[in-house]
Amino acid sequence: MATVTYDHATRVYPGTERPAVDQLNLHIEDGEFLVLVGPSGCGKSTSLRMLAGLEDVNQGRIFIGDRDVTDVQPKDRDIAMVFQNYALYPHMTVADNMGFALKIAGTPKAEIRQRVEEAAKILDLTEYLDRKPKALSGGQRQRVAMGRAIVRQPQVFLMDEPLSNLDAKLRVQTRTQIASLQRRLGVTTVYVTHDQTEALTMGDRIAVLKDGLLQQVGTPREMYDTPQNVFVAGFIGSPAMNIGTFPVSGGNIEVGPARLALPRDVAGKLTSEDDNKVTLGFRPESLDVTSESNAAAFPVEVNIVEELGSDAFVYGTLRGSLAQKDDAVITSGAGDNQVIVRVDPRNVPMKGERVFVTIRPGEEHVFSAATGQRLS
Amino acid sequence: MMAELTTPDVAIDGATVSEKPPVRTRGEIAKRGLSSPWASLVAVILAVVWTIPTAGLLVTSFRPSLDINKTGWWTVFTNPDFTLDNYKQVLDTSQTSSLTPYLINSIVITIPAVLLPILLACLAAYAFAWTKFKGKNVLFVAVFALQVVPIQVTLLPLLTLYVKLHLNGTFWAIWLSHTMFGLPLAIFLLHNFMREIPGELIEAARVDGAGHVTIFFRMMLPMLKPALAAFGIYQFLWVWNDLLVALTFAGPGTATAPMTKFLFDLTGSRGNAWYLLSAGAFVSMIIPVIVFLSLQRYFVRGLLAGSVKG
């Protein structure tokens, strides 16, 4: 058990200008489940591989516990890694796969057998111990890869998108299994994924990366409630947040006909570069359908309605004065000039209908139009 | 028999034609062309024609020497007369025309001349495939480029070198020569096989605590079995059937001369010893067959199956 610390860790791939991971500072507590999440190419896997020792660290240091492991070989770091494609040894049985690390370490045979059997029991692999990987299903292979990590009893688990090769149903099932297993074993875990749902459901804390830069670290609740910038706001949450840039006048944000009060302390943070505009974010679930008479309501024309049973989402276009304005571009998970509204699944509007929606007070996210940083 | 074998092919062909749209790829056309009864017939005829000389040699080796000189081997069908005398004479160590010492020489030459390049090539291929060092690519291209050099060009310079080192006329000269000639191809071949192994496997092993030595012996060698067997057979046949290298480096005497030299002498100096030649040739052929059959079980496809998804 140990903490993990990235101290200004930087990785520049040979022949490239821009660092794949740029000055990463991150402290992971003992026993914590930290999820690195971001779009592809954001440097999350590179960060993990730097911790594993499979990637050089060009600048900065990495610590496991108090030990500086920056220049330590992978085999001496006391870590275990689960790979995206499992990387099982094809010529060994499941038991040999799981016991390989212990065998190299010179652990007595009886103990290896015992630890492998324990791990196999946890993962429900006991009857497959004598099989070769090729005789296993995808889910079983994934469990063997997990077992190989568990048997080691390492200080840190590293998992590189271990669920991305499973089908949707199995992925959800395994997701909870891994999370509960990690809580039970209490081993510090760094988990890489591109799937924000996985991040929200599994992590004690989430770190969002983009272009090699750490955007924000926090608990799932913090990431959802107070995203620090426009990127995190748009990345976390499903469906994605509606984000648009609107003019500010007289202490109000003008969303078409609607006027939203801009708090004084937020207004004070506006700079000349913002040009009297703010970037406003509001989640589909923060919108209420009301009537035209409501002063804070703006019209949305329904394009399609997605009904999921428990929820229904309206994909619509902004109508009225907003539609004419060029600078009032809004984006959402559905694309440009589209808003997503969650509506009561028992009472959905018709396609082509015009609905009026308001943003529930206190659930709007105000960002600087110039920098994209959070203001509220 | 022919008809029975080919009938299902036709049936399957018919089925595919009806299911698939009329547009066919070249591969399909080729497949259809090659699996038709006529193509099978041609293949069988070719195989028979190809085998006739060997079959004739086999028959000849069992015929008395007088018969061989008088009539062709096909006359045994009308006038069968077989004897084991030829083989007895060839294998009898007390006779001067005995093949046995040469056979032993051949084995003594072949085994190290196969194992040595495999061992060295494995190590070199691993270094080229999975380690980083300066000038790796240049060196690799250089090694591969060495294949272009014909061995005939190297014979005399090498011999001069061996004479200086007092290695000429010993087994060492032959072992080293075969190793040198075999290495470029072996390195190239094994390197390519090693690169096919997914990088994550090596990384997983490194995280599991394996160093280069462990990775090499516990991961690479078991996974490379098919490649090792393939190159092993190739090199075995090359060395076993080699005459040029042996003739150049084995020295004038018979102490290190392999069987090919003996057979060469039989045809050259005693063109009349046909009966011995056929028996000797068959003894020399049977050993590669045994080697091939015993290594055949390592030609397993899908050895990497199940290791990585996708």
C-alpha cells in the first residue's frame, strides 16, 4: 500500500514538439481509486505507462510512497498492470499466467499455488486454472488479467482501459466488480479510461486530462457540480452539457428573450477580454419546461425526442431571437446549435413543437468567454 | 478414388455460386480454378512425374548390381529380383566402400552447424527486435544486406583465414562456415517472428518482474517454436546436402568428410558403382525425412491465440 505522486512529470516523445504529458502534478492517496480520463490522445495512457516505468520521464519525478521511482525499472517498482488487450502469456496455463510474477520472484511453489487459488476463487476462475488463454472467453481473459495483478499483492494497481474490449453488458457488470474488489483489497489504483461514465461510477477521484495537461482533479460529485473549465464541463456528464456564449448587459446574461441574473461577484471577474460575454453551461437535467409567460424562459424547437424509459431527452434548436444571432452559438452533445433538454418521460412534446425552458436557478455554470475558466 | 475425392468440391462450388453475387474477386476465381477436378488431376500427374525418379532410385537400390548394369529399374515389374546386398555393403564398416564413417561425420557436422546459428540468431534477433541501442537500424540493414554476398566469393578468403588460425581440415572450419552463412537469414527470419509478438506481452512480463534473460527464455523461446523448427529444418537440409563448403574446408583427407563427399566420389571416380550410389543416396535421404517428421509437430498455427484481444 502506498501513495503515488507525480511531481511535474513530463513526457516528450522523440521527434515531437509538444509533450504528450506536460508538467503533471498529481497526488494519489493510499488505497485510493483514481481514474484518469480524457479523450484519445490526451496523455492518460502515457501518464500510466510513466508510472509503470514503460515510458521514460523526461522531466520531473514520480514517487511511489516515499520512494523516487523515476529511474527504476518496471520490475522493481512493485506494481501490477492490467493491459487493455490483457496481454496474457499464450503458452502458459491460467495458473501459470497468474503465478508468473511470483515464480520470477522465487516464491516457494506451495505459496504460489495457494495465492493463485485464492485469487482464482475471488475472480471465479477456479475451474479454468489449467486452461490456456485461447480456450477462454473475453470476459474470462479479462479476469485472468486481473488475477495476474491481484496475485502479486502489489503496492499499486495500474489499469489501462481494461473494460474496453468487453461487450456493453459485461462491461457494466465488470465495472462494479472491479470497483468493489478494489475497495475490498484496499490497493491504490490508477485506472485509465476514455469513458466518463466509467470514471464517474468507479473513481474515488477523477483526473481529467486534455492535450497532456491536467484540467481538474476531484471527486465525481465535484467534477459534475463544479467543473473548473469549459472542457471538463463538456466532458463529464451524459448527455453532455449545453454550452453557449451569450452577451451580458445590465448585470444579466441575455439568453434570447430570457434574462438570467449574473451574480455580482461573478460579474466582477469579467475582464475586458471577455468583451461583455460569458460562456454559459447548463446540463440537460437542469432545464425545466415552462410556459412562454415566464420571463426567464427561452424557446426550443423540438427536432427529435429520445425516450429511454426512465428519462426522455429533447434534442432541439434554439428559436426566436437567439436563432438570428450569429454569436450566440451553442453546442451540446448533439452538435452545434443544438440543445438537449431532459423532460418528463410521461409527458413528452411532439416533434416540431416549440417548448419554453428555464434553467433551474443555481444550476447554471458560468465560464469566462475568453479563457474558458469557471467564474461562478 | 479421384472422382470420390473431387465430388464434394464441385458441390461446394455450386453452393457458393448460387449464394454470392456474380461479381467475383480474383481470389475466388483462382480458388475455383484451383479446386476443380481438372486442376486436381494435373496436380496428381505432376506429383507422380516428380516422384518417379526417386521411386526409381529406391527400386534400383534394392536390385543386384548385375541387373542394374543390364536393365532399367522398371523391369522389376516383370522380373522381380531384390537384394539387400547394396545396403549391407554400404553400411558395413569393415569395407573401404563403407558409408558409415561419412554418415557419422555428416551428423557431427550437421548438429552443431544447425544449433550454433539458431542460438546466435535468437540472441541477435531478440536484441534487434526488443532492445534499444544506437545504430540498431543501420546494423540490422547491414546484417540483412550480407545475404547478398554469394558464399562462393567468401570461400577462398575464409580458407586463408582458417589456415592462419590452424582451423583448416577440422570440424571447426565447417561448423563456423555454416554458422556464418546461415546467420543473416536466420536473424532476419527470427527477428520478424519476434516483432509479431505483441509488445504488451513483453511489457506485461517486464512489469511482472522479468528481465531480458527471463523474457528471452520463458517467453520468446516457447513462443518461437514454429519459427525455430522452420529455420532448423531449413538449415539442417542445407548443411546435410552441402558439398561445396565441406569440399573446401574439410581438407583433403576423409577424417572430416561428410556423406555428400562420399556420394560425389562414387559418381565421379567409380561411375560403375551405381548399385552403391543408389543405396548410399537413400541412406542420406532417410535422415532428413526423420528430422522433418520429428520437428513437424512444432509447426503449430495460432500459437499466439488468446494472448491479446483483437
